[in-house]
Amino acid sequence: MSALPSKYVPVEHSAVGVAAFLVASLGANDTVSSLWDRVRHDIRVRTFDRFAGALTMLFAGRIIFVDKGVLKLGQPSGADR
């Protein structure tokens, strides 16, 4: 999967596009499994590999974090900046 959109990869099929879709799909009490179950049939996600790659980008960019097994937007309180 291409991380960035290009002439041949539309934004919705790039890792950045999938990551944006996941953020928009994230519910209040979603775990990784519940989010996967909800988005796995979407054509933008398609495979667990693409899903995991997009989640990895979101974790690395500190856009999401896990709090007691639940995915949350933002940074945990007391996080280093």
C-alpha cells in the first residue's frame, strides 16, 4: 500500500486516506477489533494489512492512543511532547 496518494493511487486508497477514514469511523468505545469489524468490508480498507498500516500511522503520529483497550483520539494525559 502506498503511504501517499499519487498519479496512480487515489487518496482514498493510500495509507493516509485509509487513516483518515478510520479516524472518521472511530466510535466512542471502539477497540481495534470492533473498529476492524465495522470497516473491514469497505472498499478503501479491504485487508487487515491496510487497516494495520493505517493504524500504525495514526499511532506513530500520536493521533490515536489506547486507553484500557479502547482507541481514543488525541494524546494521553501527561504525554511527552
